[in-house]
Amino acid sequence: MSTMGTITEGSAQPNGPAGTVTVTGTGGAEAAPDLTLVTLGVETRAASVDAAYSAAGAALASVTEALRAGGVAAADVQSTGLNVRADYVWREGEGQQVAGYVASSSLGVRLRDAAAVSGLIGEAVRAGGNAVRLNSLHLTLADDSAVRERARAAAWEDALQAARQFAALASAGLGRVLSVTEHVPGQVPVPLAGFQRASAAESIAVEPGTSRVETAVTVMWELASLAPA
């Protein structure tokens, strides 16, 4: 946790506000991720555009069927890319020549059963064979509201402790809260280390670990003059 604070002096009144103190506190909380985001696809090569395109379509259909058979809902499988391009080679005396065509397509998949992730990916790879490409895997939270509440509480306590210290240094006390502003960073999925591209059918263990939610809060308090001893 870290804090930032400023004190603004005002026109002091007997037993009344003597200024303000503004502090930014940070806090975070962790929880086991319950959503796995996978990007996978297929890539095929053939002598003609039609053959490459058809082969990619067949491989992708097999991958999708395997995911559906494993219980992945249709709403959790989304096409994210489609590309067909010429595959060029350089030949001495002839220059750059078309050697064939490459077709590729990709899927974004949401896996909601953490215990089944490794098995589902393995089935998808087996179904698509050597055409399959596993591009990325991220672990995150489907709903981070409960974890964010704990992060907010931690950020508030961080700000409050600092404000109390600043007030004491200014020989004042904390009055009422004048404003509260939350600064919410975007939730960044946690990538699985070392999981890049593969086309092997062996199962890969997926360890969920924890996902962290962080937030910051800026609070302005009145500084109250201390009553004479």
C-alpha cells in the first residue's frame, strides 16, 4: 500500500475547520480465478486457396465440436480472426514465387470450470490435430465485485491512517469527509507463464493461482482545530 497526501490551510475559526487534508490510499485483495480466457485457432497450408480454406474450416469445426462436447456453452465460443494469404518462397533465377496458400482462423473461448481447463484444451488440440495453434491463456475473475469491496476497504484504511498522521502533524484533528474519489485501474488478466504457442496433444497442467484486484481512493477531510487543553 502507498499513500499521497496534501494539507490545505484555511481561515481558522474557534473550534471549527482549520483547512483540509487530502490523501490517496491504495489497497488490493486476492481471490482464486474462476474464468479462463483461451485464444486458440487453426492454420493450414495447401496448393490452392479453396483447399487451404476448406481444411481450416474443417479443423476449426472439429475444435469447436470438441469444446461443445466438453460442456462449453455456445455463447462462450467466439470467432476472433480469419485470414487467407499466399505463401511465398524465393527461387534462384525466378525470384519470389507463390508456393501455396495459408488459411488461419482463431477462437476466443471462455472456460468457466477451472478443474476442466486442462482436459478441455487437450481435447480441442487432439480434435484439430497439427493444424491447432494455442496462442494465449489468461486467468481472471468472472465477477470481481466481492474482491473489489475488500480492496476498497483496504484502500480506505490506508488513506485514513495517513490522514490521521497528517492531521496530528498539523496539530489538528480529522473532521467530516468532504469528498471521496475512487481510481479504478482496468482489471488485467493474469497470463499463464510459459504458455505460448503449441500444437502438441499432451495435456498441460493449468495451475490457477490467484488474481489480484487493486484500487485507489482519494479522500478529502476537514481539519478540525483541537480544543485547548
